[in-house]
Amino acid sequence: MSKLAFDLEIYSYQIDFAQHVSNIVYIEWMEIGRLQLLKAMGMPLDKIAEQGFHPILVETQISYKKPFFLGEVVRGQVWVTELAKVSVWLEFSFADEQGETRATGRQRGLFVDSTTSRPKRLTAEQMSVFERFRDG
């Protein structure tokens, strides 16, 4: 199993009235991680679209442990924990430069046929690309 690591910068527009990173930014960070994971698997969104399906999110969960502030570097990680023929669970962690986890999250994606908008079963070959980043 391998986790995909990615670094994120914190920008002034991401800071809320309490002077720390707004909770909505974590969802944006999950989007960045998810897209980087798909790219690392060799399945960027444009390639997925060519195969006649697309992933959609059906659930997001985030646990905030300690806030991030302007000037800090965020070390994100994303990996696959559950994989079915029509869906996938991705796990995320966001840590500071010292490795302290500040937030964790998970998202469930559903694979949908681009023509019918109905769930689409992945082929064995399509499912195999997720295995490199699977844990659990």
C-alpha cells in the first residue's frame, strides 16, 4: 500500500474570521488530493471521461483536531481504503511540517455512466489501478 503525499500552501483568502484556515478549505484540499491521486494512478479526469464514466462525490466527513494558520505548510496524504465495483472510499490526513495530524477526512465516490447517469461498474483493469494506493 502506498499513500500519495502532497504539499499545500495556505493563502490569505483561506483564513476565516477566527484567523485560521476556514473549514471549507479542507474540502478544496481533498479535491486537490483526489485529482492528484487519479493522476498518479494514470486516470486523470480527461482519461476517465474518454472511458465513458465520471466519479461523483456522495459523502464527505472531516474531523478537525487543531487549526492551521497563515504561513504554515500543510502536508496532505490520500489513499484508498475501500473499493467496490461502483464506488470507492478515500481517506485523507492533513499534518503540519513536524508531522502532527491536524485534520483527517474521508470521501466516498460513486462511478457514474456519462450517458445514463446511472452507477457504472468498473472493469477489473480499471479497479486494479486503485490497488497501488489501497490500504484496508
